[in-house]
Amino acid sequence: MTSTSPRPPVALFGLGLMGSGMARRLLGAGFPLTIYNRTADKAAPLVAEGARLAKSPSAAADGAAFVVSMVADDGASRRVWLGEDGEGALSRVSPGAVLIESSTVSTGWIRALAQLAEAKGASLLDAPVTGSRTQAATGELRFLVGGSAAALEKALPVFSAMGKTVVHLGPTGAGALLKLINNFLCGVQAVALAEAVALIEKAGLDRDMATQVLANGAPASPHVKAILPRMLDADYAPHFHLSLMQKDLEYALKEAERSGVSLATARPTLDAFQRATAAGHGLQDFSAVIEPLRK
């Protein structure tokens, strides 16, 4: 008779579009899961499914073998890891724990966090994801990982529960940097597509026929094919918030400046997202970047 070892305890911070799907995947894989979210009422469905709700990041991290963060930006990441009045997760992480920062954040913050984790006897993996709400829910995320191979090997069962692909890119910060480059390209494509659709509409072309040519021709990347129907139908139920794409472009520009690269196409792209945010589309899907062009 074969015995199965119990799953190690996991803590997860952030129950937005991505974090909630990741949490459900962990529960479904049998991991004892403790969750923390700044807005506690978002946790209720997951608590009903078996998760334990903690009142603070430090309480969630206490005793966890793996601690996963999926929050909005550098500021939110700093708050869950460092906190105020001793309530940050780092105050109670266990020696030997693996910390997984899956948020899209700057490489500077990742390197600082890795040093703080090491001082606590823990290991940090920067592991942002490609994919959106649907992939998080179905366990089809791709993790872009920076950090030690030993920590990654230890964390593979956790990654396997949440995604289908893990790419180890190298040392600390490598995953965070590639994610910003990835989202820079996605943002540029989204704005170029928005401008193309706006021109088709305003010039009076047959929109269905014209966009079918684009969707089946050389411009049709998987990204373009995914967001084109949302633009055409003005269906902006969020898969990825527009305000977060704006933030990622801002971070990407700063990273490029440090490396002496101009990222010239990122600047007008960022301008387009800033205009869309100013027009009230920040919490909608990023495909709503087309709306100011239509007006």
C-alpha cells in the first residue's frame, strides 16, 4: 500500500483576477491554503471552498512552507512583505520557506526583497506570469522565474498546481525583467491595433471584412486575436486591468533607461494608456485603450 505525503502549507496574498484563480488551483491540488487580501470580503468564496483567512500577511505566512504574492505593484508588494507595525509577512516567515513573488514589479524591488528574504533564512523566487484571468482559473499560466535552481526545484509542485509551464530564466530579477519586456510588447500591440481599428471605423471601411483580413494575416499574433473581439464588441470585462498595463509600461521604461535603451515605441503607447485611464477606463480590460481614439 502506497502512502501519499501531505501537501505542505501555502500562504497566498492578493485575491484579484489572477490571485483568486491561483488560490483555487492550490486548493484543488490539496494544498492547505491560508489567504490574505486587503479587502477581506473578497476572500469569502475561497473560505467556503476550504481556505483559511488570515487577518494580516504575517499571520498568513506563519508556518507556511511557501508564500505566494500576487498583488498590483511595488507599493502593494512592499506592504504585504514589510507591512506596518510588524504585520508584514517577512516578520514571520519560517527559515527554509520559499517566497514566490508573482506580481509584476520592478527588478530593483525584487533584488531588495531577495536580500531581506535571505536575512530571514528564506529563499525568494521572482515568478511573474504570462496569461490572464482565464489561464489563472484553468491552471495554464506560464511562470517566468528568477532565483536559485534549488529553490525552484523545491517549489515545482506549487507551480505545477497553478500553471502548466515554468521557465527558469536565471538569477534573481530575470523573471521580473522579462515580464516587463513581455508586457511592453503586449501594450504596443494593443495600441497599434486600437489605432488600426479606429482608422477602419472612421474611414468607413467595412469593419467586419477589414478586421477579418487583419485577424487572418501577418499582423495576427495570438495577442491581437485575443483582444480584437473585445475592441469590436466594446466588451471590457477585465481580463487584465488597463491601469496595470499602464503601470507595467512605466516600469519597463525605467528598466530600459537603466540599460541605456530608449524603448521609443513605449512612450506613445504609455500616453495612450494614460489617456484611457484619464477617460475612466482604468479598471476595465486594457483593450478599452481604443475608446479615446473612437471619440
